[in-house]
Amino acid sequence: MKPTALLLLLSCLLCANLSARPWKQASSGKVIEAELLKVEGGKVHLRLADGRVGQVELLSLSLDDQQYISSLESKAAPAGSEGGADWPNFRGPNGDDISPDTDLLDKWPDDGPAKLWVYEEAGLGYSGFAVVGGKLFTLGSREEDLMVMCIDVASGEELWATTIGTDDESGYNAGWGKGPRSTPTISNGLVFATGPKGTVACLNAESGSKLWTKDLVSDFGGKAGGWGFAASPLIDGENLILAPGGDEAGMVCLKMATGATVWTADDLKPGKAEYATIQVAEINGQRQYIRLFQSELVGVSVEDGSIIWSSPWEGKTAVIPTPIVVGNQIYITSGYGAGCKLVEIDGDNNPKDVWVNKEMKNHHGGVVKVGDHLYGFSDGAGLICQDWATGEMVWNEKERFTTKGSVHVAGGNMYALNEDDGTLTLAAAKPDGFEMKGRFELDPQSPNRNPKGKIWTHPLVIGGKLFLRDQEYIVCYDVSGK
């Protein structure tokens, strides 16, 4: 977080006259009473009742604690401030793909929001964005070099670019284009990145220097889907969690500082890794990692990778969207006619289907939950609104959209990106009907994109800025309401 944002956060705390509150360590369940002093560099600084001051990793705290801090940061760092809040991983710190920005343009001019800069060297691929401390991190392939790039958010200038492996396109291109599909994750001054053929790398976020590497296939017996490895890394406390798939250990836990193996989920043998990103949750007082594979949705223990529960899923061809976890309920969806369902875990860790239908058949653009409703693109139906509790479709909009795209939410509005032509639409995220508030077409677009490829990088709004990508081009727009 930037110093300005830190001062704002502290001001909010002082104005609110917050007293000590309970803080829970996720891995051990230990609870302490302490006063929040500040959040800086991914660490939470706390004052105990006896006056001692200590610090803990933000990601080592319970989800409730993380969400509490996120809500304070949202108030403390309004859109348009330099750097704004941080977005350290795919779908953001809460895994919900909802930006903390609030003071944003509620309608766009006819030609869209003002363009701030264009970065032209991101390479080929569909990697998304992580934004931390005024820096944007992403991946791309330049010729045969698989690279991580760091870009200054204010200017669009490249700060560093590091090669973490080679990309020869073999085995995963399948005619849709080369390059990385995952988004880097930033934690504690480190960058974690995965490549389409299984490369895993840890870099210094400041300098870009490579600290260690692993390989999902050669080190863990991983097995990629037909389009390569696409899931983004998960950091939980001091650990890095990955899902190599395969028939040896479907999930692995590594020490993020060294890459040393903590545990392997030996009883989880899903075959192909598929493409969804792992979510962390606490259900029935037990912290766990939740992952969707082609034939099952599974929760495993953070302690040793043992399977806590498993729910069957009839995924077809490719299972991509990340699960949405709320309390003891998990929503999943995938394309190719598979559909969607809501799973509930009872007090004995037995999963049951609350409902199952095919109203949402989300191929790969993701679904976002706002209030009691879900928003996303469904194959054949266009952009839809779906009721969380019942699974019923509330409304859909086809005339203004292609049938596939990605959705991000910020300031109470959806940023809905058409995969075919790069048109981005601003629409209200509300259940009482589709309301368009603006639209424009991404420019420039890549002449180097594979003819079968589409504009698949998800949009992101953070710090009053909108980021879009088509292959080598990353474009930044000003969507702040100031």
C-alpha cells in the first residue's frame, strides 16, 4: 500500500476510535486481542493489551480478518489516488473479482474513458494483471522467452522484465495461440508465476531477480490440460499452493521463500489439472483449499492436503471458471454444456447439491457474485443475471453482446468484455434489469494474435484505472470519478 493510502487508513481507524478486536491465525486457530496499528508490505501491525507491538502476515489471518482489513483499505484508498489499493492476485485479495474502488465514473463519454498509456511489449499470451505498490505485474512470451514483466502504473514504463523459462508452443498451443494463461501472484515482496508448460518461478518484486524455480510436470508428476497450465498461484501465509493435477498428487504445498515441499495431496489424483484457480476458505472451523477439476469439486486440508470432502462434477472438454465460496456454500460452473450448481457443506463435511441447472454455462470469462445474484456470460444466453439461492435466471442480454466474454465488477457496475471484438460495456450490476452506461472498443488490438484466439484477458479496475490487454498491448484508461 502507498504511504498516502496508509495515512488515510490510519485516519479512518482514528476517526472510528476502533478498540482492540480478536484476530485469528488461520492455520492454528489461535485468537488474540489486539489493536490494529497499520497494514504495510503485506504485514499487519498489532498492539497487544500489554503494549507490545507485533506483526503478522496478512494472508496468515482468517478470511474474516482479511475481509475486515480489505473493507478499511477500500474506505482509506479512494479511486484516483496514486497507486490506489492493491490487487495482488487473480480475482483480487478476496477471490471475488470485485474491485475496492468506489469513486468511479458512473457513465462513460461516447468514445469511452480517457486513455492514459499503452504498453506494447507484453508479448503473446492471455495473462492477467496483479497490481501492488503502484506496479503492474504480468506474463508474456517474447519469441521463445517466457517472461514476467513489471510496469509502472503511473507512466506505463517497463521497470523490469525477466525470463523464467522457454516457450516453444509445443503440446499446448492447440491452434489458439501461444503464451502464458495465468496471472502472477504478489506477496511479501515476491512474485510467483506459472507458465503454460509447468514452469513455476519466484522472483524479487523490486528487482525482478529470479530466486527459485520448479516444474509442475518433472517435479510433481503434473498433467496439463490440452491448453496448458492456466491456474494462477495461491499464497496462504508462508506457503505457495499449486494444482499440478496428474496421478501422483493433484495439489501441492511449497514454502514460498524456498520452493521446498511442505506436503503433497497424494490421495487427490484428478488426471488433467484443468484450469480453475484454487480458493482458500474456512468451513466448519476447518481451513481448506477448494479446487474444481473435470470430474470433482474438492476441499483439502491446509495442514496436510488430505481430502475433507468431494462433490462430483460432469465437466466437459475444459473446466475453467474459479469457484465462488460464500460461507459453507460453493458455486461452480463450466462450459461445453456442463452448466452450474450450488454445493453446500453440512456440519459433518458432507456436500450436497442445493440446485443444479444449465442457466449459466460459463466457458472461461468468470462469474461475479454481487449481493444475492451472479453475473457472467453464459454460452448461448449472452450476459446473464442469476439468483444465487435458486439458480434461476433473472435476466439476460444478447442483443448488445457476443455469447462469450469476461466480467469484472467495480463501483457497483459490471465491466463486461466481448471476446470477439474487444468491446467493453459498462452496465449496472443489479437484478432488476440490464442498464448500459457506456461502451467502447479496446484500441489498439494485436495484429499478432492467433486467428483462432480471442481477447481473453480479464479487465481490471484498481486505483481509478482500467487495465485491458490484447496480447502484446496493455492499455490503461482513467475511470476515476474525480
